[in-house]
Amino acid sequence: MRLNSYINTVLSIVSTVAVLIAGVLILNLFYQSYQTMLVKGSVDLRNRITGTRVALTDQDPYTYTWKVTDPIEWADPYADPVGTTSRLTVSPGLLLFHLPLSYLRFDQTIVLWFFIEWLALLITVLILLKYMPSKNKKLLFFVLTTAFTLSIYWRIHILAGQVYIFYALASAVIMVFLQRNNAQKLAGIAFAILCIARPPYMFLLVPFLVLWPQYKTFILSFFMSLISTFILTGLVFGFPIWRQYAQSMILHDGISSQNLIERNYSTDIYPQLIENVSFLRGDRLPLLEQEDSFRGSLNKHFGLHANVTTLLFLMGAFTILAAVFIYAQKNILSIQHVFLLGITLVLVIEYLLPAKHYMYANIQWIIPLAIVIQQWKSRS
């Protein structure tokens, strides 16, 4: 008894010290990234804000190029001033969530977005920690999450002003709703919001379609909510924006596959100071240009090129394999297992998309990591 008490005391002290050290390191990262963000100007947030503003004027935000006679609020100083596309690659649904921010001056927006990103990370971690069944698993998840937070993935996520942590947060909320009785409707609504913002998350629906009788309420709620959010987006920006988005993705695929999307053009047309932010002070962060998609990695390491047909075949193959496995195991899969298979399929598909996949997107792996830790059963 005394030995066990002594071990527990030591573990408690070690855990406390670890939490304090982690807190100091994270606070240091918070301060350093805040200072860098003020200098670099959240380069990827800029194109979403300008895209939202342009879309509100009934112009195509995906092919828009700024001219000196246009309002400075529409200028994205990292875009090719004579290119065929803008830097905007997100869905119209995601632009809808940027609508309130588009009315703020950009120097105010980047500060607000910085704090919202950190808040989203905190809420996501707290939600996932709550569902860890033991103190040891909570500690393990906390340690791994701290390492993830201190990694380059999170650092460049916040420096770029990215959105992937919000997809992780939405996924955590959906998982919580699905684990509760009579909350499938809420899960469907949350899932529709996620998909309208990030369409590849539609693949998360695959395991639930296979298990249709168990999740009928969730699926029906999802489709009804998806239609509603699609109509809302069209009413705000005009329905042609969805066609413009689809066409621009085809253009971006062509540009990306030819390795022409690198920022090697002149941006002298843009003022140095835009909305109180010095975008051109220093170079664009090199790490933001490093991508790890399947096609990019294949080309970089082996000099091979995967065309769209090959990528679509691989996506279809993974989807079919996942569906077959789920159907074969349908009688023994818990909701956590179903969600784990679905979210893993989504993240694998994202690597296979005919588009660039940047390192900051890997923050989404926090969700399957949490489920694996939660469901892990040690040998007795």
C-alpha cells in the first residue's frame, strides 16, 4: 500500500511539473507566433477575406485579379496580378463564415482570428479530454497534444491564418452528438455545416450510409441541413458562385500539376501597406509552400506524375474498401469505431485530392489520435 501511494505521489508530481513546463512552452509559442503574425499578415486569411468581399459584389472571387483602380480592400498582395485565378481555393460555404470578419479592417481581423484559432484548439482539446476514460489516457493525450501544438504543423497553421483547426473542432462536436441519445439531428446539422465549408468531409458519410438503419436520423438531418446551407450561401453570394468554385478547382488542378503555382511573379503593383498591415515586409514564409500531398510527394521523391484519373481511382478504391470492411464488421463496431473509420477515410482522401496539401492541414489528425487513445485496451 505504501509503495503504491509513493508511486502515485511521484506520478502526480511529475504530471504537475510536465503540465507547468508545457504551459510555459505553449505561452512562449503563443507570444512568438503573435509577433510573427503581425509582421507576416496571415497570408492565407487574406485571400479568404478579399474573396468574401469580392463575392458580395457579384464578381467571381476565384478568377478576380486586383487592379490599381479597385478598392484596396479587395487586394491580395500575394496573388498573381496577371494570373487566370486568384489564390482563393475554399468553398463558398466557408466564405459565408468569413462574412462578419470581412467588414472589419484587416489589421483587426488578423488579431481576432489569431485568438479564435487558439480558442478553437483549446475547446477541441478540452472536448476530447473529457471523453478520455482514465487519468492515464488523459495524460497521454495531453502530452501528445502538447507535442502537436509545439510542432511545425500548428506553428504554420496560425502563422498562415488557416482554418483546419475549426474542421477538427466541428468533427469533435459531431462525434459528441453522435454518442448522445436523441442528438443525431444536431449531429446532422453540424455535419452539414462542416461539409458546406469543407466538401471532402462528405466522405465521412460513407460508414454511416453503410449502417443506414442505425443512423437514419443523422443522415436525413444532414441532407436537409446541407440543402438549407447551400441555399443560404446562394442567397448571400448568388448561386453562380458554386459553379465558379467548381470551375476554379479545375483551373487550379491544371496549374498545380504543372508546378506553376509557385509565387515567382512580381507583386510590385500592390502597395506595401494595406489596411494597416505591411504584407510585403519580408518574404512569404517558405514553410507555407511545402506540401505533402500524394501527388506532390510522388513527384518530389520519385519523379512520377499521378494524373486525375489515377487519383480518382485510388479514392474510389479506398472508399469501397472502407465500405466493405464496415459492412463486414457492422455488428461489432461502436460509434467511436465508425467515426474513426470515417474521419480516417476523409484525411486519406485529402492526401489523394488533385490539389496541394500543406503541412498545416495535419492538425486534423488530432481527432483520430484521440479516438485511438480512447478506445485502446491494454492487455491484462
